[in-house]
Amino acid sequence: MPRVSLNADGHGKVAGIAKILAHLTVSYSTTMAFQKHPDFDQLPLDKNGPRGNAWGRWGADDQLGTLNHLNDEVISQAARENIKTGSRLSLNWSMTGASNPKFARKNLELKLINKAPLKHAHDDEWSFNSQCSSQWDGFRHYAYQDEALYYMGRKAEEFAASDHPNSIHHVSEKGIAGRAVFIDWYSWALNEGIQIDGMTSHEIPFDQIIRTLEYQNMSLDSLRDGDIIVIRFGYLAQYENMDTTKREHLNELYKTQKPNNIGLKPSKELLKFLWNTKIAAICGDARSLEFWPCKDLEWHLHEWLLAGWGMPIGELFYLEELSKKCKELGRYTLFMSSSPMNVPGAVASPPNALAFF
């Protein structure tokens, strides 16, 4: 803190006092950002902003949103409790997986460069849309649509001017790591005799998430601060095993129409649970985490989570081997690590995600 020199009459220099006041103001605002987690019913935090926003919860220049819940204590506890055998598996779908039927986003193009005869060696060059396969959506991806405002009230013009605000490279600095809770909705649904086409806009209500947890001998109370939620909708299981006729039909359809997909039904109760439980991130194996096209604009998850809270949304995660492993072990918690790519200005990234047991 700056010192104040006193005149003979005891009055501090105005400049010194101004510096002290400025210091106190900064300290106070920074401290306030990290005080008690507000209840869902206190949202929006920025009263001049859109519904549900948590802007300012972690300070005025925050770039991490709910990933702030992943502190060292949370991560070390997750590692101690969940890494027991050292077995591990990938949660990444093939980068060329979405080839037939093909989605609108550009698939991976790989150019192999043979350096012979100069030397017997190869390089390669990759070109792809960062959301063509398994992905984390960052905070440049989706805005509050009516207001055109992204996380922390930032605007598209700011992204064009600088690679700093809301870039996913901020997430890459420490990555995403901690305890993941696997919710195998698809296994529960099959056990219940529910037959659903994952390529349709089927809504999964919050009560079925609760019932899936119960099927796994868990409950909502099983989740805790800083958890990462991983949901298996069965989308990729069906995508990889669909018959030729359906594959050809969808491939033609997707040339002119954005794909429909199974996903979560947006609701106040779901959002309230995610916020009050301090969930750090959420991902699944569907093309979109929420059913698509989303018609419930009041609770639209892409708006609330990405633009409102800074909660990363993961899509097209490959969860088939994870499902087998969890059934084999009889446990649905694991240690998860994910290392998004360090690309300043990037919107999204392949997750480079691993599950450890």
C-alpha cells in the first residue's frame, strides 16, 4: 500500500490519499469476486445484463468461468480418491468420425508430406473445424442471441480486435482436470426398454438424469463442488452402428438441413442444480449437449452455460469404452484430464481427454 507523507498541519497529500483509495477499491472488488457463491435465485449478478448471467462472480477480467471451481485442493482430492489402478482410456472420438453422414462443419483433411529424396522422413499438415469431432465449446462460441453478448458481456467486435477475451487458450494454461461423474443415461434407457432414435430431437428431462443416477446407486447428493459431468446419450453408439439405408438418407438430408440430435431438456431445475452444486464443466456424446434444435429459449443451455456462466460444454465425446469400464468396476466416478489446445483467439478445441481409474 502506498505511504502518505504528512504536512505540518497533519493533512495527507491528496495524491497519496487517492492512491490509497484506488488500492482499497481494487482490493475490495477483487475480494468481493471470491466471496460466498451466490445462490441460483440471486442470478443475474449483473443486473443490467441478460437473464441468468454470473458476470463478475470471479472478477471483472475473468476468462475461466465455472472452471474456477477446479482449485488445487479439489483436483488433488479427486486424484487421491479416483486413481487406484492406473488404468486409463481415451474419451476422444476419431477426428474423421463424422464422415458419413457428414456434418456441415469441415472434417479433418490430412496432407502427408514425404520429404524424400532430401531425407527419409515425413511431415503432415492438418486442416479442420475445431468442432468437427470431440470438442469443448469455449466462450467465444455462443452468445445470448437477442443481446449478442458473450461471457462477461463481451462482444464480437472485441474478438475481432484481440485474441485475448474469451479465448480457449486461457483454459489451456491449466487444462480441465478433476473428478468426473459418468451418467450413463443410454444404459439406463435400454434397461427400461426405452428405444430412442438419437438422430432426432428427443428431450431428456432432468428427472431421468436423477433416475439414471439411482440406477447407478447414486443420487444428486453424490455430486460435489468442482465435479465434471459426463453424460452418455447413446448418440455415437447409434451413429457408428446405423444401417446403410439410414446413413445414406441422413447424409443427403444434412446437405441442406442442420442435424437434429438427442440431448438434455433445458429447464430451471437442471440449471439450478448445475449452478448450486458448483459443477465445473459438462459434456456428453451427442452432437449438441441439449436436444437440437432447442425450442426452449428461456432456459437455453448454450446461452446460460457458455455466455452466462462460462461453463464449458463438451460434445461428441467418445464414451463407449468408458461405459464398459464403469460397468466392469461398478463405479461411476473417475479422474478426468483434458488439455485443450493452446491457440490464442480460438473458439473451441479438441479435448484431448483421458479417464483414469
